[in-house]
Amino acid sequence: MVTKKLIALGALAVSLAACSPQQFESAPVTVDSPQGPVTCQLYTKNMLDWDRSTDRPNGMSVTEADNLCRAEGRRQQGGSS
């Protein structure tokens, strides 16, 4: 019983290790904000949690820039921002 659980756990670990964000990246997207342009790395339509900023204006926090990128991902998906 324990052996089967260990094998299943090992198989899960291998399958997760084979999955990397780079496999799902889009081309960088620029989003205009009142503070200036934010460059976003968006992922596939089902991976909105990975969307993030790669460049942002001085004075804008990483959190604010990342939130703008996630909103852009939702917009491109067809959801609300």
C-alpha cells in the first residue's frame, strides 16, 4: 500500500517537473497605464495566475504592475477586468 502511494507520488512529481511556465508564454504585451507602459508576460488563457509584469514605470509597485497584467490576461480571455 505504501509502495503504491510512493509510486503515485513520484509520478506526480515527474509530471509537474515537466511543466514549466516557458511552455505557455505568449509574446510580451505592452499595457498602457496612467503612469506609463507596463510590459507583461502573459500565458495561455487557462494560466492567468502566472501573468506578470516584466517591466514597469518607476514609482509603480510590482504588485500594481502584476495586477494590471492579470487584468489584461482576463481581458484577452474575454472576462472582466
